[in-house]
Amino acid sequence: MDAATVRWTAVVRGALGFAALGAGLIHLALAVGAHPGIATGLVTVGALEFLWGVLVVSRPGVPLPRVALGLTLVPTAAWVVLLVVGVDGPRPLPMLAATALGLGVAIGLAAGLRRDPRPEPAHPLVGVAIAGFVVAAVTVPALLATEVTSRLPAPPPHEQPSHG
């Protein structure tokens, strides 16, 4: 495999990394106000996703793709177990968004592991930007639906300028 042929192109690495960062942020935000046991799991998962996402977008390859593939499914499986058992777990909308991002990472990793290496695109910026916009469109509303926003202080009252 020469330098111009890669298993995960810059666009795919950008999408995988952004999705992991988004899922990590959501899991970290869901830890606020959660039961201590659930919060510990959410912080651990969120920190690992965030770290892995940073490594993916900042390095030329995807670190530990097989390990990451397995670990991306852990939060989804844990959430399903919580739902089946009837434990009051994380808020559904943000957890659904984090699950969608995590499953997107898992699908991207599985596809990359099965596919032959391919050449890097000549101009990956558009694809990377689209991946960033899509992940932001999923992540930002999910973050707004967490308990973090209800714990923020109220903004100061807006003062009207006097015309005197």
C-alpha cells in the first residue's frame, strides 16, 4: 500500500472522528444529573469516544479500528439493557442521537475493514465539511435536550439603552 492509497480516506476519517466527538460530547452531557453509576459509565464512554475522535481527525490513520468497532456498540447495548430492565436511564432524545452517531461510526469502521484500500480524493475539504455539518446537525439539538442546559444560569436581563 503506497502513501496515496488508504483504507479510510480523509473524508471518511473526518466523518468517523466528528461522529465520535459528537457522541462523546452527548454522553458527557448526559452524565450531568444521572444516577452516579450511570454517570460513571457515561463519563467513561464519552471520554473514550472524545479521545478516539480527536485521534482520528488528527492522525493519518484510524487507531485500533477493530477495538473501536466493538466499543462503539457498548453504549447502545447498555441503553437497550436499561430500557428492557426498566431503569430510568438517560434522556431518550440525546441518547438516540448518540446511538445514531455511534452506529454510524460502527458502520463506517466495518465498511472500511472490509473494503480494499483506495486513493485519497484530490479535494477532500467539501466532504469533510459536509460530514461536520451533518454531525453538528445531530449533536447540537441533542446537547440542547440534555439536563446541562437546564442547569445553566439565566442570562442577564437585557437593558434598553437610554436616549437622553
